[in-house]
Amino acid sequence: GNDDYETNIYVNKSNIIIMFDDGWKSQYTIGYEYMRGKDMKGSIAIIPKNIGESGYMNKANLYELYNQNWDLLNHTYDHLVLNDSNINKQIKSITRGSKWLEKNGFINHHRVLIYPEGKYNDNTIKALNNMNYTSTRGIESGFNLNQPGNLYDIKVKNILPNTKVNEVKEWINYIIDNNLTLILLFHKLDNNIDKTKMKYKKKDFYKIIDYIDTNKNNLNIITYSEWLETITYRHK
């Protein structure tokens, strides 16, 4: 990020974090391109092994996002499903993911782990504690307190192909009324919905971003790491 970049995060406002898992190409071509026009930043969980592969972003895309103060977060090196693997395999995949981010200069967001498929076990928590990870996020549904007690138990609202725009608007209204933090999670943005449950219609994504934009006076529209900074800062 840039040193001269200062974010205005107001303590008495609700927070919204727009997240994308896996680093799919459409998150750049559609997500970033549209959000950039609204001066909004997002957070992307990267699978280093897949960067540059067909359907995924390449390194040039990542550098552009990073230079626009987007978060690039660790989704493990190869999307290892952690609860199926022994602790050494888990540590290896998590460490490789963070080392790849660091080696490529994406240095300020690697102490967050986004669980592949939202799955983990006691060994994962043990390993992450040993590695001084600040926070983890899975796919458990819910809202978060602005100052959550447990940063290893962060909840999301996962946007599925059949998620209605009006439902998302209700979540946004709810956090504004109740001073909460909402993480909206997207995967692929595409007009052709398929059985993977990962694709969300481009026009509906645009409507959600537009709605966030119209409510921007009532929201901190921030990245995951910016949110963590407000929490760790206030806990000191």
C-alpha cells in the first residue's frame, strides 16, 4: 500500500467488506473494474498455485489491485482442504501461501487465513496460533460485531447464484441500523449460472455495488486488513 494513503474509518459507523475468494479472472475484469469507478476497494483470497492459470488472474492483475490498496489474502498455496490433512501438510500449504505473497511484494496482508471450503480442525488453530496469525475467515453465515471478541471466528454472507439483490439490500440496511460489520463474499461474476454455485450474475453484482455506493455516508467501505487495524489498534 501507499504511505500517503489514509483511510477514514469512523468508529460509530457500520463496516462493509467486499470479498472475493480464489482469485478468479472475473473478479478483476468485472469486480475490480466496476468497483474502481465507485472508488471502492475489495479483498481477495488468493490461491498462488492457480495464479496465471486459465480462468484465474495473473500477476499483473494482482499488482494492479495491490497498488490500488486492495487486500490480497492467503487462501493456502493450493486450496488444501485443511481438515482432511495432517498438521504438517496444513502448515506447509499455509506457509507456502504466505511466503508466495511476501516474495511477490504483497506484504501487508499475509497474517490472515481464508479457509478453503471454510473447513479446518483443532490442528489448524494450533498451527495458526504458533504462526501468529491474526485472523481467519470461513464461510459460516452471519454478521460480525465491529470489535469481535474472537478474530478466528469471522462470519460472512456468502452470495450464491440464487441470492436476491433485495435480500442483500436488507443485510446492508440491517448493519446500518445495528452498527455491525458485514462481509459480502463473491466467487465468480458471470452471466451464465451453472451448478458450481459459484457464479453470480454481473448485473446483480452491479446493483449491489450501486446500493452500497448510495449508502456510502452510512458505511465504512473497507478491506479486511483495514478492519483488523481498527480492532487491533483499539485493543492496545
